[in-house]
Amino acid sequence: MSTSRSFTDEERRTWAPLTAVLELLPSRIDAQLLRDAGLTHFDYATLSMLALADGRRMRMTALATGVNASLSRLSHAVSRLESRELVRRVATPDDARATTVELTPDGRRKVISATPEHVSTVRSLVFDALDDEQRRQLHEITVALLARLDPDQRMLASRMS
């Protein structure tokens, strides 16, 4: 590993396209979801986590971990989704200090209807560009990077590999 203050040519050739992907991919995913479902990718991820949860409800802290967000960011998103009647906050029976978020029937319909085109877009932009070996390598690379970025495994994605 180089200790130089600048990138090696190989590092630069790798870093430049990676930063371009990090900039372009989120905006392309958001654009598709906004166009087709009126949701940001973060909104979609929030609704998806709730759709997969037992009883279609989760404590805010668990939901924040699941969508890789701070409680503050999640709270703002939940407020937006609540105003659209896609989720609702409910009392947490065993802890009065905690807040639980529940997916409404409209929220469930929204996430179900948004999923096929979202999956198609992700496949088109990411998975279809790679062969089987590259997909396996991408998994290994992202797991290795995530281990450095989230060593305490606070994010659900860190515990999924």
C-alpha cells in the first residue's frame, strides 16, 4: 500500500469511475422512483423495510438501522410519508418512550406497485452490466468496503453478508 500523498495511476483509474458511479447511480434510482411512484429511494427503502417487517411495523430505531439512516433523517421521511397516509406512528406498547411506525394499506399498495419497475431499473443499471463472476466480485468488494465503513455493524446491510 502506497503512503504517497497522491493517488497512484492505478488508484486514480479506479477511484474516478467509482466516484462517478456514487454520484450517478443514486440520482438515476431516485429519478425512476419519483417518475413512476412519487417516491425517493429513501422513501421506497423505508416502505420496503416496513412491508417486510412482522406485522408491517417497526420501532423507529430499528427502522433507522434498517434503512441506514439517522433517527432525524428517518423522522423527516416518516413525517412526509405520514402526510401522504402511507405510514402512521403508533404507540409502542412495551415502551412509552419509543415510537413505532406502521405501514398503512395505501403504503403497502404503493411499495408493491413500485417494486417491479424499481427492480428492473436496478437490474438494468447494475446487475445486467456485469457477468456472474463480476456480480460475485461486486458482492465481495461491497462487503469489504462496508466492513471498513461500518465496523460496528450498525447498519442492517452490514449484517446481511
